Amino acid sequence: MIITDLLTGFFRERPNRFTVKFNMDKKTELAHLRDPGRLTELLRPNVMLLLRPAQNAANRKTKYDVLAVLHEGRWVLINSGFHSDLAEELIESGIINEFKGYSVKKREYTYGNSRLDFLLSTQMESGADEKLLLEVKGCTLVEEGLAKFPDAPTLRGKRHVEELIKAKQEGYNSAVLFLVMRDDAVEFSPNWEMDPEFSKVLKIARETGVDIIAYSFEIILKDILNGSYLEIKPLKPVDVKI
């Protein structure tokens, strides 16, 4: 994935969950942040941000969107608006064994009381369609090589995993895909200290047969001629430890 029209700024504060104040060209501006996590280890005073102008700025209070933050020399994507597109690229590429042969049948698929990110399907030798329900979560917290999710309690995430357990029991294939949006993760674990209830449900899901998958990405800022762009590249599978 390539993202263009980039701007840089320096983080000042986060007045609410979805708004960031930043400095750019000696002015203080507001930007929309599409990541509900706490991000306390990333959003520190004066850290560099990558942003781009909002596409519908006339209808918003914020003129910019936050894309990524520079953390200890590496870019970390903190914009959840790209997660579904990145997941679809992984699915269609066939590089994740659990999704080989599957294609996206529907995004935002309603199952039970939740809207899950994807309904996938593949055709069996018999000619019948086999379905797989998939929920995608973005992960930005990595400590000494260990990626952890969530970085804030998530009742919604817990409900999604519970729906996948139910789906598995009713005969669907089902999976949770954690997109680790940085390149320094070696292993993945649920964040037991932050959200023990979500972590317990994820453990039950794996024991029930729900596939728990983690995949990391490399976030590269490149300069070409007079412009720059951000390249988001699939990097490697990350071992899951629950």
C-alpha cells in the first residue's frame, strides 16, 4: 500500500480520544486520530507525526488526519482506517496459510449481534462454498519484541471474539487477524494486564478452534523527486502465544 500527500508535524497533546493537537510551521493545528487505543508509549510531547489533509475537511472541525508516529527510529501506523484494505491485501495475496484459497465475499458482515470485518469463501471440490468469518484488529503496542493487544480495555473486541466462538460452534471457520503495525514484533500475546476479560475470551477462542493469527508490517517513508510517500509492506508472521 502506498500513501501520498504527506505532511509532518510534532505532537503536542491529545485533548480527546479522536483529536490530536500538533505543531506545523509554527502554528498549532488539530487532526483526527482514527485509533481508539491509549497509545501512551507512542504519543509523547514533540514526537514527529505523519499526517495528510482530510479529504472532507469542509465538513469537519479537523483539517488533517494522523497517519503514523515516529517511535524510537521507526514509523508506527496509528490510523485504523487502513486496516481492512491491508487485511484484504494479505488475504488476496495468499501468503497466510489459513486464508489460502479464500477470497473476500463481503466486508462488514453482520453475524449475531456484531458486524464482523469480513466474510470469506472458498469453493470445495464438491462445488459447495466454505465460509470463514474474520475479524481484524490493529496492534501498535510492542514491548521488547512482544506485541500486545489491546492497549485499552475493549468490550467491543471481546464481543467480536465471542461471536466468532459461536460461529465456530455452528460450523463456520473463523479467525482473528492481528495486524501489528510496526516491524519489531517477534511474538504476539493478548494483553492480560490491560484487559484480562478479552484475553480470557481469546484463549477460549483458540481452544475452540478459532484461528488466531498475527502478521507484522514494515512502514517505510520514502522520498522520490519532489515528493514523499509512505509504503506499508507485509513483513512476516508473528508467533502467537496465549
